[in-house]
Amino acid sequence: ESAMEAEKREGERQETLQIAAIHHIPWLEDRHTLSDGRVCIRLTTAANEFDAVTLRHAFHYAEGEPFAHATDIPMERMWRDENREVWQVVFAPRD
């Protein structure tokens, strides 16, 4: 399979993304700061919906487009049951 074919296949997969399969509440247990200043982000997805999840962390104080200076951080699957999966990443934000 060529790189172009793989990219096209990935684009088709992204087009079928079901936003209803993702649950994230940006406070309480889904986002909190640890005592050392790192940030913990969690989200819940429908079971077997994603092979991998990546958090795109933008630097919102940069001039211009914030996502031009974004960092992609792979999330780790913490647990799953027959209905859902919980993904988590812990990272030190750039200030």
C-alpha cells in the first residue's frame, strides 16, 4: 500500500468519526492539576471505537494561530469494559 493510499484510507476513517462516541467534561475528574503542576486529562469513548487517541495541546499565548505551535501527546488507555474505554494523559503544560 502506498503512502497516498494509506493517507486516503485514514481520511475516510476520520470522516466517519462519531462525536457522540466521545465523552469529556472539562472539569472534575476529566481535567485536573496534580500537586507537581502537571495536568491530567481524561476522556471516555465508546468501546472499540478507537485504536489510539492523541491529545493536541495548543499554546494559546503564542502569536498567531495557537495550533501552529501545538504538541501532540498520545493518550494511554486506562481501562475498558464492554461499553466504554477511558483514556488519560498527564503532561506539563507550557506557560
